[in-house]
Amino acid sequence: MKTIRSESVALDDLRELLPDWQRHLRATNKAPSTIASYLRVAEQFLGFLVQEGMPTTAASITREHIEHYLVHLQDRPNKRTGKPLSAAEVAKQYRSLQQLFRWLDEVEGEIESSPFAKMSPPAVPERPVDVLTMDQLRRLLDSCKGKSFENLRDTALIRLFVDTGARCGEIAPLRLENKAEDRPSDLDFDADVILVMGKGRRPRAVPFGARTGEALRRYLRARARHPMAARTDAVWVGRKGPLTEWGIRQLLKRRAEDAGVPNVHPHKFRHTAAHEWLANGGQEQDAMRLFGWRSREMLGRYGASAADERARNAHRRAALGDRF
């Protein structure tokens, strides 16, 4: 972590406190990706305070300073797209900073009360989740037809993504049995589940269907003959070794371009799986467990999207406009 420092700072300055927050997050077993995200936001906030000549000691930072930062975020263009940050991205930064000041208040006692105590998160306009159609899914799988190693691997990956709705950060790290480490495989073909580590370091078993299981077994037979097979227990491998999350994202992007399907990314498969589950009458409580949600906020988003589809289907069945 590259903390912004000067030659002399107060002990309650964020430049001194952020490394301790990082240690606290690690001690509470937060996922490395969560820690990195929290610290990235905190560093950006600290950089803004320094740039604007605002106080950086914990007790001196007020609600007004945070609100100035949130307005700054809304006006600042995204480095990748050149567009202003979305309301959802600003709200994510709000929640990250809220965790920092909760730690300063409730754990460390560095402040009398959190400046977030009387604040509300930025409103995020509700919009339907973006999902793949059945035709688009078929086109993606058609782009993987063939018996080459890459085709078998990518077919298994796409089927696993859409069948389980698991996150890329849950599917990418899957491992096979490692006898030397006395560790079982993350693929359980007796129960037809994958064993993943979800957000908040919460493990769960996610089921997959018969066709996905068949695609996985076919890929694993090809993997066993791959040059990398003896060098790693990672399920997903490429020419140079295990596939990272980034590698899987790039792989899916290439397949989408071949298939002529726009805006494909790993989370879109999750959107699709959750949407289809709820649209087809799946129980909400089951969805919470299957998709690893602790809050009903996400359930509400996908539920609204599925309810819209059910309403459209009901309207077509009623065909009121065709009766006269």
C-alpha cells in the first residue's frame, strides 16, 4: 500500500492510520480483493483531502469534507471510459469509507462519532439487470464447437458460469485434488457441486446440471493430457499456466466477439442465472443461498427484473388488445 506521507504527521492522521486499518481487515479475515478495494478508496479519499488542503486527521474530518469528495467523484470522469462515475460506483465508494470511519469510531476510538452517522448513501437509480438471452447463450456455445483443448475448456467454463451463477472470483481459483497437501478437489461429481469461497470468506457448495457436468468431465480428460497438467492443480489452464480472473475475462471477450454477442463479462452470466431462477418461480430464500447473498438488496434487484418479465408474459397471455 502506497500511503501518502509527509515528513511529520500526527498519530491520528489517516496517513498513519490506514496501515493499521489494513492490518485490522486482515485480522478479521476479509478477502484480499475486499481489502484492496477498501484501501484503494481510502487512498483516493486521502489524496483528495491533501490536494484540496483539507484536514487529514481522523477527528478533523467532517461530514462536509466527505460530501465534497462525493460531489468530486460525481464530476470526475472515469479513467477507462471518460464518462462520469455512475451512481453505483459513487455509492460503492461511500460504503467503503463508511467502513473506515466505523473502524475509527467503534474499534479504535479515534473519533467521538462517525461523520456517516447522520448521512445517507447516494441514491442509485433502479434499472433492470442486463442479462443474456437464450439465443445469445447458444451463439456463445456455438463459437466453442469442436474438440480442441481450448474449445472444450471454454465450453465447460461458459456452461459452469451460467449454470451456477458463481462469480469469476469463485470459479477462477477452483482446484483439483492435491494428495501431497491432502486437499480434496473443488469439483464434486458425486454431488454435482463446485465448492467455492464466496465474499466475506464464506464457503458454499453450488450445484450444476447434467450437461455442465458432462462438459466438465470432457474438459478434464483433455486437461489430463495438457502439458500444464502435472505442473498445477488449477482447474483452468492455458498455454502458459493457470488462468487468472483477467485471463478468463479476456477469453470470454474473444468468444463474445466471435459469436457477435455484445457486452459479455463474467458477472453477466451471474445476472442471467439469477434472473432465470427467479423468473421461473425459484424460491427467493433458495436464491439467497445459491448465489451467496447476505443482503436482500441484490435479491430485490434481480427480483424486480424477473417480475418485469413475468408481467410482460402475463400481458401476452391476456392478449387484451387482440380481443376487439
